Amino acid sequence: MALTPFLKVFLAAFIVVEMCTFQAIARSIPDGIMVERHDKWIKQHGRVYKDDAEKSKRFRIFRENVEYIESFNEAGSQPYKLAVNMFADLTNQEFLASYTGYKKVSLPKTNEATPFRYENVTSVPTSLDWRKNGAVTGVKDQGFCGSCWAFSAVAAMESIHQLKTGKLVSLSEQELIDCDRAGEDQGCEGGFMETAFEFIIRNKGLTTEANYPYQGVDGTCDTKKAASHVVKIKGYEKVPANSESSLLKAVANQPISVGIEASNDLQFYSSGVFTGVCGTDLNHGVAVVGYGVTGNGTKYWLVKNSWGTGWGEKGFLKMKREIKAKEGICGIAMEACYPTA
Ligand SMILES: *[C@@H]1O[C@H](CO)[C@@H](O)[C@H](O)[C@H]1NC(C)=O
Ligand SMILES: *[C@@H]1O[C@H](CO)[C@@H](O)[C@H](O)[C@H]1NC(C)=O
């Protein structure tokens, strides 16, 4: 039976009204309870606001975030959960401006990258977790500094060093922030993993975290500390872009530095397999330290982040693997690279 035009308009209007009603009743936590929750959260995270105006502004953002997080989790429509974490009083824009720091650079043709050594790898295990092989240092925290690029590069370097020597040594991001200054990398203002590897090659290595500890602010290069080149790399290579199958061959052999777009829900991710929404405008550097398949058959990448252990799955993240788009989830297969040793 064909619907008359009148009936179609009537039904369309009805559906719209239904959807709006649903949204309107979705959530509203009374002010008093929310104020209490905010105060508790402030204590828990040691947050200090400069005045009452700042506090009420932060309260409004906190409330909006909490309401979003709770209605998202209640809906249960995605295979991941969100949590009211340490970033709960920041808008997504503020968050991205302060806690990421990935800046893609167009490298000259004379760059040091050598060809992809894993192109002919034919068999890879169905799942792999480099943490279980003792090849991944503990999760670190970049803090209020756009230094993700340094953490991403250092994570991959720590791992290849462990795989070659059997020794897991935590290495210095601060050395990259302070000393990798002649080129494109700009400390807390952002940088790029490939140029970090080029710096480390020219610098003849990197010193340890213990010798040159993380400060989370731009500093002056301590050339004495930087002169102790404890760990070296031979070079670095790029994974062919937009190929999750190439990324898999690479990760099967060592942890890999990747760029992702860390927008939207990633701010509050707490567990499960992240499925987006995110685009491919890369703004964050992380390291892929494994991959696997969940109980119900969802394939994922295992990712080490640098937002501390209070975020995500004790600092780690699962991201959906083998999606339709060739760029991979959040562009994970677009700009992948790794050091060689
Ligand atoms: C696996 O389970 C999650 C939620 O538990 C669901 O969102 C997802 O669609 C499931 N995947 C498959 C392949 O069944
Ligand atoms: C992969 O195999 C092809 C064909 O045998 C060969 O030309 C190429 O050099 C190999 N690549 C690597 C990285 O070993």
C-alpha cells in the first residue's frame, strides 16, 4: 500500500517528535548531587581553580561531560565504555589542545628511512601482546604538554632495544623535548615521531628516563646528560601507508609508533574496543604494542597511550582492527613507523 503524501508527512513529524522527546528525558542530575560529585572529583584529582568564576565554568563542563558519559554507558550501544576520569572538567577542544601534540612534517627525500623490512612476512600469530614478552615499559604520563610524539617514539625504541638485547630500559622523553630543537620538533608544542628518530640517529642515541627524567615542560637541553647515549638505534622505517595488513606484519615483529586522531570519546575512554567516532586528521602519537580478538570475534589493536594509568585500561586502549576504511580506525594505519636496532 502506497502512503499518501499527507500520511508520510504526518509519520515523519511523529518520528521527529518521538526522537526529541527521547533526548529531552535522557538525563538530568539534580544540581546539588552534581555539585557534590564535582567537589569529590576536585579532591580526588587535586584540581585547583583560580577563583569562583573558574569553578562555575568548570562545573558546567563537568556536568555536561558526566551527563554525556552516563547516558552513553546506559545506552550500551558501543563495545566500549566511558568513565568520569581526570579529564572530566575539560571540553574536548581544550583537552585536545593540551594533551596530544602530533604534528606531521613533510620530510625531505634525503630522510633516513630505509625500506619496509617486513613486507614479505607471511605468517603472524592470531594475537600478540608485547607486554607479556617484557618488551613494554610502564605507562607514562605526558601531563599538560603536547609531547605525545616523544612518548610514541620512545615507546617503540624501548621495545626494539628490549627485543634485541633482552634488557628493558626506560628512556628519556625529556631529552627529546629539550634537545631535539634544531628541526621541526617543538617539545610541548608538538612534534613528529619520524623526526624524533632522525634526531636520535644524529645524536647517536638517547639517555635513560632515570638520568634525564620527565618534567612535562620545555627546558634547556642538558648536554651533559644528553651526552650519555645509553641506547642507540640504527635507523627507522615506515610502514606502507593505509594498509592494516602491513601494520599487522610490522606489529607482529615489534611495537610500532602510529599517529591517530584522538577526538571525541577517546577523552573519556575507559575499557573495551574503541570504534570511533573519529576522523583521520591525525593529532596524537601512540604506540601499537599488540593486537588480538575479543571473545565475540571483534579484532582490535592494543595501544599504549601516554595519559597515565588512570586513563583507559590502566593506560592502554583497544581500537577496532580491520575496518572498511583503508586508513584504519582514527587513521591508525596512515603514519606508522618504527626504529631499527
Ligand atoms: C561484540 O560485542 C559487542 C558488545 O558486547 C558488540 O557491540 C559487538 O557488535 C559484538 N561484535 C560481534 C562481532 O558480534
Ligand atoms: C620481498 O620479496 C621480493 C621478491 O622476492 C624481493 O624482491 C624483496 O627484496 C623482498 N623484500 C624484503 C624486504 O626482503
